[in-house]
Amino acid sequence: MISDISKHLAGIAQKEGIEADAQALHVIAQKADGGLRDALSIFDQLVSFSGNRLTYQDVVKNLNVLDHEHYFRITDSIIRGDIPAVLVEYNTILQQGFDGHLFVAGLGRHFRDLLVSQDPRTLPLLEVGEDLTARYGDQAQHVDRELLVRGLDRLAQCDSQYKSSKEPRLLVELALVQLCRINATEDPSAQKKSPDVSVAAPAAPKVTVPAQPKAPVPAPAPSIPVAQPNAVAAAVVREPSNTEYTPKRRLAGQVSIKGTVAEAAVEAAPAAPLETDSGTGMPASSKEVNPALLLKVWRDYALKLKQSGRDSLHATLSAREPRPDGPGRVVFNIVNAVQENYMRAEKPELLGYLRRQLGDPAIDLQILVEAPSETSRPVTPLAKFKVLAEKNPALLKLREELDLDLG
């Protein structure tokens, strides 16, 4: 389609006596995005501005299109793994007034054109001018296909994250560094070096130490078997001999008293908290947590989850209230494995939000799974629903949508 529009513009330029570069007409066709009417309008405006001589440089300048030379130079630097050259070239592009998002899309299109240039069967998919076809073919012979495929994937990620990033320039620079590292790590001739050692240390002189008499080796202490807190270990019977024991199989239907006691001890153990290490490595906080402020921040976070469509997690956070438990410590109770999975995945983001809103970067959040309590069985429908909703918070959303009255 682009080539057809370019040929049509070339015919019009010949009839009107306008000298136009083929590459310039191809850029106009690309800018029109496959629309012939838009291409004719752009062509007419450029001719009225430039006169009877339409060059590639005039078109690139007036249409604010990034020159192909930038992409060729950056790709050559990526092939060599030259990170400084890539960053300097990208800085030059930004200084010329081009948008970083536009550059990412253009580099992705350049990688795509190089990929289709590596196989004769895909050459018809190459939508560039005839002057650039030879250049693409030459550069495609020097770039590895794996680099192009992984590079396209990384550039697609960068493109999707660009608008939401607070540091878009850093995001693009990181993507370019990673592209250079892809080619460097795949080079079989590259020698792996430690990043912390630049020069090999000289060998230490050999020192002859007189031999010391060997001290007598004490006899090993007899090993004492340790009982395992599960039924499988309890079913293993050791032979009263020094030889290696052979586990005996317990017949079906038999009951292990030792294993039953061990299982009861495990069930009676206190509730184990989820992991609380945030990975910051900072000392524990000594600042007291304001309960009212904690509850407000907690409810605000739950409301944001509901607004983003995460109703199950919103129901989990709204089912109970967090409570301060000493300086810089917040405790939140849950009742089942479903809520545990929700909180395990959400905890890093939730903990960071609490630290920012409460103004305490060392605050800690501990999530406890409560042991099932022996209470009287619920009788009323509302009491039964509350028990089920604690186990599956999604029922709260179902009740709201169906407007159920459990009276």
C-alpha cells in the first residue's frame, strides 16, 4: 500500500514538473498511514513550501520525521554492545526536539524491517524505499535474529510503559542498555569477567609451615534419632541394631498413636504470620502508629482497589480492621487460605503505601492467619452468610450486585 501511494505521487510529480526524491515520496506515504487523500494533501503542502524541488531532508524536517540514519547508527552500536555510543545518539535525538515515545516506535519498526530483510520470503513485507532496501539488507546480515526478536519484545514493553512512567527518558535509556547487553551476553567469544575485579591479583608467595602433630580424633557421639512432627516419620520403625534401618510399611487401617499426637500438636500450634521482611534492611521503627490515621489510610487503599475492579481484595481488606501492635508495627488478621493468597500478593504494594501515607519508612505489616475458633454454629441466614463471606470475600460483591436481603 505504501509503495503504491509512493508510485502514484511520483506520477503526479512527473506530470507537474516537480523534481521529487523517491525516498521523500516514500516518507510522505508513510506519514499518511496508507491514506491516499492524506498523502496528496501532504504532498501539495510540501510542494507549496519547498517549490519544484522536493528533497528527503526537506520532507523529514517539515514533517518532524526522525531520519533513518539515527536508527542505523544506533543499531550498529547495539550490535557492538557500545552502550555510551547508544546513549549519546539518543541524547542527540532528544536535543533535536523529537519525542522519546516516537523514537521507541521508530526503533521497533526498524528492528522489524531488519527481521524481514533476513529472509528472501519476507522481503515483500519490507515497506521502505528502494534506496533503503540495500542498506537494510546489508545491516540485516550483521545482526543476530535472536537480538532482533528479543529487542522487539523489550521495545514493545517500553512502548506500553512509556506514558505511565514518571521517568520516561530513564525508561528508554534502560531499554537501550538492555539491548546492548543482549548482544554482549550472547557472544560466545566474550570472556566472562568479574565486575568487581579489574586486574588479576599477584600470586601470594608460598610459605612453608612445619607439620604439626595430628591431634587424636575423638570418637563420634552416638546419634539420637529425632522424632519428626508428622505421621509419615512416626510410621518409620528403626531396627535395634547398628546397621542401616529399613522403613516398615504400616498395614492399611492401622492407626498410629504417635502420628495422631504429632498432627494434633501441629494443629494446636499458634497461627503463623506471613513473612514480614520487606527487603529494606532498615532498623525497626520506634514511632507509635496513630490508630485513626491507620484506619483512614487502610480504607482509602481498599477504596482504590474497588475502583480498579479488584473487588475480592477490597472485600478482604474491608472485612476487618488493622490494629497497631507496638511501635512501628501493624497487625491484620485473616481467616482462610483464599485471603492469605490475596494478601501475600498484595502485601509489598500495601506496605509501601502505608509507609508513605503514615510517614514512617520503617513501619512493618504483619498478617496473621487466625486459628479456627470453636464457636456455636450460626443459626440465622445473616450469621451463616457472614461466616461464608469471611472464607470467600467475593460473596460480599455478589450480595451487593443482587441486592440480597438476608434480614
